[in-house]
Amino acid sequence: MKKSIFALSALTIILAGCNDNAEKADTAAADQQPVAGSVQQNSEPAATGDITTSVEGSAPTAVDPLQQKTADLDWQGTYQGSLLGTDGKPVDTTITLNADQSFTMTQTVKGKEQKSEGKFAWDPEGTKLTLDDGQGKPAQYAIEDNTLIKLDAAGNRVAGDMASQYLLHKQ
């Protein structure tokens, strides 16, 4: 009988030990399951191609203040008119301003057409632009109300009776 009690006790201890290991294994499996599930959840949108394009709390995109000022103007296009030439005679002038900040200028002087091309740059306020054809004589213009206004050498508008001879109107 002693042998039976001893065997029964040993068996109980062994079974208790196995049961404890089974509980630990179940607990470990339960702990790992949410991790595996979350990995699957996170990879699922990429697998289906469903990508969220808006992210809350992301930094706003920086907007160039000069670009914002010039965006309000309808400046792209062709401007035509007669500008006062150096000899005091009107010069038929056509200036085309392009979105890539390039320009083309055609002037008719003494019956001959002269064409120049180059780049232009805005002033910090976004109200004046400087046309540079690479010939060393950049020209400044103001722009408002679909009109390109040729400025004097100091960057100021010509005033008085002569002011109308410095305007090119958008076509």
C-alpha cells in the first residue's frame, strides 16, 4: 500500500507539473496572439493598396509668401502697347510672361523687329518684376489690373502726362 500511495503522490506531482507547463504555454500563446494580429492589421492596408493620404498632426506645408502674393495676380500672358523709346518716339512692344518665369519681348524700332528672351524675377513684395535678357540692361515693370507698367531706372513709376506712354495692356 505504501507503494501505491507513493506512486499516486508521484503521479499527482507529475500531472500538476504538466498542467502548470500547459497553463504557461497557453498564457504565452495568448500573449503572442495580439502581437501577431496587430502585425497583420498593419500590413493589411499595404497589401490591399489602401494607403491613407492624410495624417493628423502632421506639419503644414510651407507656402512661399511671394508665390502666394503673385498667385492673386493674373500675370501670365501677352502684353502689348507702345513704350516711349530713347529717341522720344513710340516703340511698338509685345512682352509675353510665361509660368516658368521666362519672357519674350518683341520691339519694332525704325521698322525693324528686335526680339529678346530671358528670365524675370519678382521683388519681395510681389508687385514688381525685373526682366533680364542677359544683355546687361534689366528692365523693371510693375503689374496691376492686367497692365504691365514700365518703371524708370530707379524702379519708380513715371508720373504726369508721360505716364500713359509706359503702359502695356494684357491681350
